[in-house]
Amino acid sequence: MTVTTQQPARARAASGDRAARRPAPGARARRPHGRDNRAGYTFLLPWLIGFIGLTAGPMIASLYLSFTEYNLFQPPEWVGTDNYARLFQDPRFIQSSVVTLTYVLIGTPVKLIVSLAVAMLLNNNRRGQGFYRSAFYVPSLVGASVAIAIVWRAMFIDDGVVDKIGAFFGVDWGGWVGDPNYTIYMFILLAAWQFGAPMVIFLAGLKDIPAELYEAAEMDGAGWWRKFVSITLPTLSPVLFFNLLLEMINAFQVFGSAFIISNGTGGPAGSTLFYTLYLYQRGFEDQQLGYASALAWVLLVVIGIVTAIFFRSSKMWVHYGGDAR
């Protein structure tokens, strides 16, 4: 009986010693968790350095410079809100804003209409479908290059290809590049020509629409327009919202083609003086970097406000699959 009673006691004592030597559950969980955090931050470090050094840092510096008078060769001189007050007394600022808004309000819808129309044509299965999709996407790959902008300018100058085509039909345009009444439409056509990226996104959205919806509509006698309005557009509204928002932001920032086609001057009578081109002129030609920084921050705020309005209004016209409306 003595041996029998001592063995459980010894076993309990040994298990107690092992439990005392075992680390606490919380401490054991914290060590690998801390190692995981260090590993995660190590992998994020290159991105964080790039974000702070190339994005956040320059943005903060630009915000400070927008309240100063700075010409790159002398230290910044604090002037408060004078740069922002000066904007609304600057006729070139107002003109560049009007040109940019015209381009955004006309060019963005035209580009989306063309891209959606082509996507609907390419949505039908036919031979050589992959070739056609690639061919229509190519302009978006090369459309923003310097070479294409130079070619586009050569097409629309006086006695260019477009002028000769117009003369063949008895229309004398006299060159769109030098005519302030046509120059903005030349840029809108260039934007519409670069429809490849939104076209691919629209095409992916069209592939996700169930064919049963169209079959049911056909059984009810719906035509192509009724099917487009009642099925395609509501179902495609999230994709339409994404493309509309993205293309609108890109339209606000157009610069390369405007600089090349107008030789950096803003075109005849300032007809192609886009906002970013005017910002460049003030900052790098006139060396008014403080004023240019104020222009940049006004553009950022305007894009932010327009984006917020889009997201706010999307509740009324963007329909998702799981919405109960």
C-alpha cells in the first residue's frame, strides 16, 4: 500500500515540475508572432522607403512650397495663401481650367462610348476573335508615346492627311493644329483612339452577364435596345463606374500629347492650354515653383472632390449582384 500511494505522488510532482518549466501560452505565442511582424516589415521596407522618399515626402514638400515664393535658385520665402489668392486673378489659370474641363466632359464619354461599342462587337464568338481583340488593344499600348503624338500632329497640320481627306470631299479645314476651333476636338479624337484599356475591362464585364437574362428577354419580345438598357447597362454598371472614374482622372492629367502637339505653347489662342501644361510652364519655364505647387494642389483637391461625388452618386445608379433594390 505504501508503494502504491507514493507512485502517484511522485508522478504528480514530476508533472508539476514539467508544467513549471513549460513557458506560458501567451509568451510562446508572442515569440513567433513578433518574428512574423519583423519579417513582414522587412519585406515591406523597400516599398515604404519608396513611398516615403518618392511620394509622401515630395507631397509634403510641395504642400509647403505652395505657401512660398520659390524659384529653385534662392531659398523659399513664405508668402502664406498669396499663391492661392493669385490663382483666381490669373486669366491663364481660368483658361487652362476651361480647356481641361471641356476635354474631360467631352473626351471621357466619347472614349467610353467607343470602347463599349467595340467591346460589344467583340463579345460575339467568331473566327479570329483573339486577333481582333489584340488589334483593337494595340493603340492603347502605343497611344501615349512621343512617336504617336508626333504622327498625330503630322496628320492634322495644314495640308496633312486629314486635310487632304477633307479636301477630297470638298471640305477645307485648313489644318486642325493651327485652328483654335478644332484643336480640342483633335485631342478628343486621340483620346477616343486609345480605347483599348477600357474596352478590355468592358469585355470582361460583358462575359460575366448571364446569357439566360438575354434569352428570357427575347422570349418576352424585347429588342436589342431594350436588352441593352434593361440588362446590359444595369449589370455592367460597376464596370462602367470603374472605367468612368479612371478615365476621368486620367483626362484631368493629360500632358504628354498636349505638350508635343502644341510644342509646349498651349496651341493657337491657348486652345490646347491644358491645366498640367500650364502648371509645367509656370514651374519649369517661369521658375515659379511655389505657384506651380499651388496649381498642383488645387488639381489634387478638384480630383478628390469629383471622385467623392462619383462615389456618393454611385449608390443611385451602380447595381451590384448582391444588392437588394
